[in-house]
Amino acid sequence: MTDRIDAITLRLIESRIRNARSHGSGAISRAVRRVIVTIATADGLTGWGEAAPWAPFGNIAETTLAALDSALRPVLLGTDPAAITARMVDCAHAVAFHPEAKSAVEMALWDIAGQRADAPVHALLGGAVRDTIPLSFSIADPDFDADLARARAMFAQGHRILKVKTGFSGHAEDMRRLTALRDALPGLDLRVDYNQGLDPFDALVRLRDIERLRPTFIEQPLPRGQERAMAGLAAALDTPIMADESVYDAAEMLRAARDGIADCVSIKLGKCGGIGPARALDAVAAAAGWPTYGGTLWEGGIALAAAAHVLSTLPNMTLGCEFYMPSYGLEHDVVGDVLRAGGGFVRVPDGSGLGIMIDEAALEAQTVAIV
């Protein structure tokens, strides 16, 4: 007799962030809202998932909660949690879009599968090719002096990758910030992320200035929908262009490679719809010769543990990850620091399932609603 999904609990939570952040496509000043998914099985196992949508990507936590409650819960209850592919097909048929909601469900199902097998999720995915992933920290504080001090301290602790959020305060200020970091931290792996913050009209002139500072890559300089102009930038610049908001899934990755809109791509579970879609996206990228990078939205330790598991299994994922929110971004997460971020790396969890331990007190304190 197969097991079945017996109950699904959805929590809307609000978590305070350590410092304000500005991006080319929006700003966060105080807190982020996420949805925590608990899937319980009839034989007593509990899997955890997390959705961290952000409005510039198309959803907010409340719309994700509604999709999970009204569309996905009904097709999941009473079904076999071990049939993960079938469950995700059910979710795809139940509601269009909502990749963050589907990703949260899938990671909870993989958590259950790992617990049942007494093995980490990465072992079930074929095994890790790396135990640690280089950690990229994003500089995005409107108070740049505070960010520069933070960058100096992290550099002293062994961090060598910094990604600077640009496009929100003018080109001259972007150049000032980038130049200050380049001068202050010799040997820094410096990366630039516009989060869609430039217009096609003068993007090339600005990016040629940026290029003089020798960034490793320039991420998503133009808005989604401007892929033809992105291809022009990729052809004109020596610095690699990274696609983020322009590539959600494997089908868009195929078009992106065909049209030459970039040179590498950011993979986010919440953006592409989960572990299975992330692996499919990476496979297309690898075939195109595009290395991949582990991106994030506003995830905490549950989702980033899931992402670390899958990215640890991808040989093509050579550009590191930005899984810093549990340790450096959130004041208090609902799990412990399972990634053990520090010294410029995150560690891939090795416990059964996702390898996480829920802080029940923190979860309760941050809960806004339960459905």
C-alpha cells in the first residue's frame, strides 16, 4: 500500500531584513513576506517547502498563498507523495504560472522522499559533484558607506565574490560605488546586476563604462521583453551578460541560446518552478555552452537548502550562488544555518531530506496567517 498526502498546512510569514536594499526593479526597506508549506503524510512524515515571490517577478506572497490553497491543495490531498513527477504534472494542470508555489510543493515532496530513504536530496538526484558552493554576496544598501564597511569585513573573512546592485541611483553613482569597491578590495571577483534597470537607448554607452572596471559578468541590464536589445549588448561587449528575468524555464533558455541574448544564466527554483525545471534549464544551458549561477529571490533556509541540493549535482553550475539570506539578510530565519555560510562558501546540507531543522518559536513569531 502506498503512502498518501494526508494534510497540507500553509503559513504566510513576515521576516524582517537586516538592512534596506535597492534594486533596479524595486526596493525592500523593512521586511519580506514568504509562504511556508508543510505536507504531512499518512505514515507520519512531514516535508517542508518555501515560496518567496517578489512583485517584479509577477507574484506576491498573498497570491502565491491563494494558488496553493485553492488550486494546488485539492489536487494533492490523498495522492502518493513519492510520485513527484506525477504530482508536479497535476500542479501544472491545476493552475498556470505560479512557479514559486509549485517549487514550494516540489521541495516538500523531495524532503519527504529523502526522509523516507534516510538520504539527502542530492543523493536522490544522482549525487553531489561539490560539497561547497562559492558564495556571492549582493551589495544593495542605499547607504553605500555601510555596504563598503560590510564588504571590507566580509573580504577579511574570506569572501571574494561581491555582486553590486546597480541602476537605481544613476550612472555616476553606480560608477562611484563600483570604483570604490574595486580600489578597496584588490583581487575581488566583482559582478554587476541591473535587475532590468537600464533602457535600451543608452545601455551600451553606460555598460562600456562599467566594462572598464572588469566585472566578471553584467546581469540582466535590460527589462524582460527587450531580448533583441539584450542580444545586441551581448554581441557588442567583451564582458559576459547574464540572463535572469529573461529566462524563466527551459523553453525560454532554448530561445535565449538560439537568439544569443546572453552568455550565462541565473537559475532560481522559485523562478523556474522547482528542482525538476531547474535541472531541465541547466541541461539546455550546458548544451548551449552557458555556465549557470544559483540566484535567489528572498528565500530563507528551507528554499535555499533545496537549491543547494540541486545545484550541488550540476557540473555546469560553475559561477557560484547568492544563498546568503539566512545568515546575512534576514534578522531571524525559521531554520538554523544549515548552509553554514562563511569564508566565501555555503556548505551543501548532508542530513536526510532537505537536512533542515525548523525553529518552531521563530516560525510562530513570524506567522501572519495559517490556512
